[in-house]
Amino acid sequence: MFIGLMSGTSMDGVDGVLANFDDHNGPVSILASASRPFPPALRVELLSLNTPGDNELHRAALAANALVQIYAQVVAELLASGQVQASDVRAIGAHGQTVRHRPQEFDNTGYTLQLNQPALLAELCGIDVVADFRSRDVAAGGQGAPLVPPFHRAMFGHASQARAVLNIGGISNITLLPGAQTATDAPLIGFDCGPGNALMDAWCQLHTGVAFDDRGQWGATGAVHAGLLSALQDDAFFAKPPPKSTGRDLFNMPWLCQRLQGMEGIAPQDVQATLTQLTAWACARALQWGPQTCELLIVCGGGAHNDGLMQRLQTAIGSTQLCSSADVGVSPTEVEALAFAWLAQQTLMRKTASLPSVTGAQGARILGAVYPA
């Protein structure tokens, strides 16, 4: 048994799963799931740490401690719900909270930074912890993201149907899974599409005081502004071929406000509708990099619950079938946590879990550092 913990770029809280897999990528069973929201003060601090500020090192260290306290609460809930002991769990895969992501920049290596305190988590839970999954790939010249495509292939791949798995968190990422018509040795393709919920959530918070647009209802009252949409789509990231990754370092409120300059008078709900359309467009556009026409697009992450976004995405992908990951066996909010449980298993088995075709690294690497209980 493994536990996976995920606090993603939406920065709304922690999702966790208790899962059972065999050692040969066989069937996966989820024994329990749990989630906890971030206290408002911690969410504000984590968002603030995405940009330079005063006393960052001290604040980041304390935020990491606070994050791990929530991780430990989720672990306790998983153990109780699954009716298992800590000694029954081989390891916890704990991703940490990304606050900076700048691979291949500055000195040609760059960095990716996830706040975490895995040693404290091991102390609190009495279970081995696997953490720091991204830095080895960055050290090998890669983007360090996305890391989930190998798991998507193991979990959702189909022998005869070309599929794609789209995770819409704060940032969206996609894995393109070929069907039978593609050579079995074809490289797996996966990359970040661009913004997911991050811009929509920030705009909604600013104008309504609510942390997110529940099911896209507020955005649905607006209309897409063609000029703003064109200005947003003009960012060079969208035209860049994969491998590529991004984060709040690029897609943030200053980025949006810069493109809103000279467009005074747009109603807030029209901006929200336009941001929703931008996410749908970026995700649909990503399908062009697949080796064959996608037949089924499987959506996971919080964006799968945004009805307005899903409607726009279905329109954008035309005849390709769209479904939630729940329709193929895993709740949208459990997929990424399950992926990091799987990645922890790969680490303990000393199996490589990164792919050069996805991250651009010099080669596949064993990811993660182990903190024994």
C-alpha cells in the first residue's frame, strides 16, 4: 500500500489517496481518499511566495511546516478510513507545493521549488516519505514537469483507442496516448498546455470575493471578448513546441493585467468568460501534437467540475469524445494524488519515472528522495 498526497497549482488544499498496486503495473485499487482545504492565511502566504518578497526564506520554511501538518492530518484520515496501520503503508509520495518553476533558465539548469518538509512528515506519520520528485529531472537538463504522463499511460492507456489525459489544475497539462496504429516504440508525449484554473480563480476572487467560479456559473453570464482573447493567445508559450512546462511564474495576475491595458470597460464577467475560453483553446490546441487523431479526451483535476469550461472544451475539440476520469474509474480529484503514490512506488523499486520525450532531459531518471520513518 502507498499513500499519495498532492497540493497543486490551484493552491486550494491537499488531496490524498491510499492505494494498492502490485509490483508489475497491474490493477490499482483505491482504498480510501481524503482532502483538506488550506486555511485562508496559509493559502494567501503560499500565493504570496510565488513572487519575490521580504523575508522569503523564513516565511517559506514556516509555510512548509504548516503544509506538512495538513499532509499529516490527511494521512491520519486515510489510515482511519482505510482501517490500516501506519506500518501497513510502504511509503507516502508527497509532492510538496510548487512556488517557483524556472527550469533551464538563468544558468541553463534553472530550478523548480516545491515547499515541503518530508523529514517532519516522516516524524509525524511514522511512514517512509518519498519527496523532491522534480529536481533530478531538472538536474538532467529537463523541465521537471509534467511527471504524470508515465502514470497516465499505465492507468488510462488503451490498446486500440488513441486517447489523451488532460489535467486541469491551476496549470493544465496533457498526455497524448496513442492507439494501435502507432509503433509501440513511439515516444510518449506530454507537456503543459498553459493556464488551467489559476487565472479564472484569481479573477473570480478579485471581483466576487469567492475563491473560484463554482461550475463556471459566473463566467457563463459573460461573453468572450475577441480582442482580449487574441491578446492572451499571443503569448509565445502557446506557440512553443513541447517539451515545455510553465507555472504561476508566467500565468499570473500581472500577466493578465498587462494584456488588459487599453481595454477598459470590459465587464468582469466577460473577462471571466474569455479566460475560460483561453483555457479551453489552449487545451484543445495541445491535441495537435499527438501522433494520431485523439478519439477520447479524459479530463481530471478541479477543472473537470467546471461545466462552462467543459462545454467550451467540447466545442473546441469537435468530434473527439470528452469524458471525466470518473467515467474510466478514478475521481478527477484523486488522479494526481494517485500518480504520486505510483511515483513513490517507482522510486522504491528503483525504476525510472521520467521520460526525455516529455521533459527534454538527457535520459530517464529515478526520481525522488527517501526519508525513512
